[in-house]
Amino acid sequence: MLWPGKTRNKDIRSLQDFYLKKINQFSRCEIIETKEARGLTEKDAKRIMEIEAKDIEKHLRDDYIICLHQDGREMDSLEFATLFEKITSTLSSSISFIIGGFIGLEDSILKKADFLLSLSKFTFSHELSRIILLEQVYRALSIINGRQYAK
């Protein structure tokens, strides 16, 4: 999983660590916190996305890339688990999830995506989106492995 900047909220960081530990019971998952554009405001949106995209691109491998995006496909947990299993078994690929910063992701990153995923029609902060995605990955792995979902 890639995203710009560290998770600053200590409560959200705690949840992030909680779900990461649960995911790693099933599969290796790594969080890469890339460079975050600092000192700029929303009026500098294009520059923010360029800075953040440049550092994200340094970490992209030959993985199946899923970007979170407002126009992406919404799925329920079973559909997501099915997609996850298909990618990892049929395509023999690792999955890189990319979450943008507070402005979003630059088009150059979105064009590299194999799949665009929307978590909801609601708008979430980028830090909260991290937790929702981590929880759904853990839920998908629980479903795939026939395990009872443990909170």
C-alpha cells in the first residue's frame, strides 16, 4: 500500500497498525509512506499532485495496481474478495493499492492503474480511507481463507 505522508492522527495510526498486523497473518503487506507535498495549499493542487506522484512512481513495480478514486467501482465485501482472489491466484501478481493525499492522485498515476476502486459515494479523509481499505483487505483475506472475521 502506498500513500503520501505519514498517518498523523495517533488513533488512526493505532488502527492502521492493528489491521496491518491482522493482514500479515494471511499475507505480507507493506505500507510505504511516500513524500508528501508540504507548504502548499489547495490552490496549488496541480503542483501537490505532481510532487506526490513523482515519489509514488519510484515505488511502483510490476504489480497489479488498484487506485482509490471517487469515480472508481464500488463493490461489496464479497465482490472485493473475489477480485482480490482472482488477481492473486490467476494473475500471480502482488497488488499495490494507492491512496492519494488530500488533493487526490495525479492522472499519470491513475493511468497506470489496472483498476479504480471507490470505497463509497461518501467523501472520507485520506487518513480514514487508509483504515477503511486496510479493514476491507483484512475482511477479503478472511473470506478467501474461509475464516471467521475477527474484530
